[in-house]
Amino acid sequence: MRTVGSAVRRAAVAAAGLVFLAGCGGGAGGRDGGGKDDGAGKGERPGGPARGASATTHLKNIPEVGTALRSRIPADSRQVVAVYGRGADSADATVVLYEKGAKGWDQKGSWAAHNGRRGWTVNHHEGDKRSPVGVFTLTDAGGVLADPGARLPYTHSSAFAPPSYWSKNTRHDFDYVVAINYNRVKGTSPLDPSRPEGQSKGGGIWLHMDHGSGTSACVSVSKAGMQALLRALDPARYPVVVMGDRARLAA
């Protein structure tokens, strides 16, 4: 595991075997009410390209993001991971990476994705199987697999591996993860169980690898997508994720 200069991070990894948080809104005990079916939604297909998110350069604003969420993007942020949910109750989405240069925002990558199997919510709580709508910073990463060249602090640990009773198709979900800073302590391992706003508000929400269907609250993309994001996201650019269904994003 890379040394990250954080006693909190090291302590979280050491304790992970006892308090493993499964991501995707996982709570105490490593589950979000999902049990063996966690992340194994049925009949869902990867999302298609988001309208307005084609390969474009020098944009004044992030496409399809209205003033309500745009105003919450920090002024110093020069990287945005936009998650375009297909619908309020849909698990299908598209993830697009934008970077801001001297002439505006440029699209750097786009990947089919999934979000919470029941869709989206502006009032996420533990166990609702919906992803929270909002703007969240991205400061910490990790996974079962070795660091692929991440710029964010990366915690390499087998403690990310899902419990053996989870469905087989979810076994590699956490090979790579980026913690979404929803109800968590920034600057700690994604495994850190702290919930500053209380357990009922959920937590452990990550960008992680996709298994072909909806999650408990996380956002999932392909292995290639996760590798690309990990290598691109740069603390010096203050990356954030802007996420939600298309209607709420545009508000």
C-alpha cells in the first residue's frame, strides 16, 4: 500500500476486516440491505451516450448542467466527472470526463455506466438503492488491484474485496474505486467508516467497476474507464463529480 502520510488512512485499512464498507451506500456490517443480491439488478443495460455530451472542446459550461448544480462546482475545479443519468428511476447512465483549459471545458472521455438500481434522489438515505444528486469532491482512491498510476492518494488493500456471499458478478466491483465525498471524511481511505452526517444518511458511495447492472448507490464504469479516470484525476485540478438524472442536472 502506498504511504499517504495519514494515520487515519492507515488505521482505516487495518480495521477494514471488521468494519468493511461495501461502497454503494454500504453501512455498518458491510451491507446496504443488499445481501447476496447486492448490485445484481435484473434487466438493466449499459447506458448510451448522453445527449449533448459528444466529443466537444472549448465549452463555456459543462453540457446539460443547469445553474443550480453549476453554481456548486468550486471555482478552482478544473476537472469534472459528469454522470448523466438516463432517468429519475433508471439505473443507466453515462460518465463523461471534462477538463478546463485556457479556452474552456474539453471532453476527455466518455463511458457507459450504471447508478443506483432504483435511480436518483435529492435526499439519499441508507438502503434506498438510489444515488444522490449533487456535486461532490473527489480526493481519495484505492482498490483490490495495485495502483494503476493514480494521481489521487491510492490505498491498495485486499480489504476492498466484497464479501464471499455477494453475487459472483460483483466480485471485482472494487478492484478500482474513487471515493465520492458524500457523507465521508476527505483525505482518508475509501474504507474509512466515518459518517459525519450520521449513519442514516448512507455513505461509502464510490466510482467503481461495473458488473452490468445497477448498484446500491454508487456509479460504476468499465475497468478501462476506471483506469482512465484514476490516471487522469489530479488533486491539483480539484476534481469533482456532478451527478444526477438528466432532468435534475439541467435544473
